[in-house]
Amino acid sequence: MYIIETRDLGTIEGFDIKATLVPDDDAEDSESPYGVIVTASKQGINLGSDSLWMTDAQGFDDDGEDFMHGYGPDMIAAAIDAAQAKLGELTA
């Protein structure tokens, strides 16, 4: 997968959180053919993710304000929820 930009967002609720901006290969005639994928991992193993496609983001702004005060928190929460569910499956 071609990656346009990646941002490490730190550790949240014990998970390493990363946001990645990628091209949307399924977009045909869009002015904004991008997707954002947020992953939650531990020790380098991706355990959960959330994605948003057809965004108007051309990249993350320098301080991350647009992402962190826009759609970012919901995506982070969803990725963490998925990671916690996966950990529950693995430890059951």
C-alpha cells in the first residue's frame, strides 16, 4: 500500500496509535481521493483499526489540529474498541 503520510499519535489507553493518509484506489473521479486509517497496536502488532474514505484532506496539517479536533477522536476511539475486542478474543 502506498502511504502519503503517517502520524504517530502517541499512546492512548495503552495502545500505540497511528494515523495514515493513503490514496483511495477505488475513487474514480473524485477531487479528493484519499483515505485515513487509524490503527491501534501493542508491541508493533496492529490489533484494531478504523478508516474514513473520500476525505478532503490533502495531508495532515502541521500541528494536527484539523485531525484531532475533527474526525480523529472518533476514529481513535473506534480503533481502540476494535483492539480491545481483539485482545478479548485472543485471551478467551
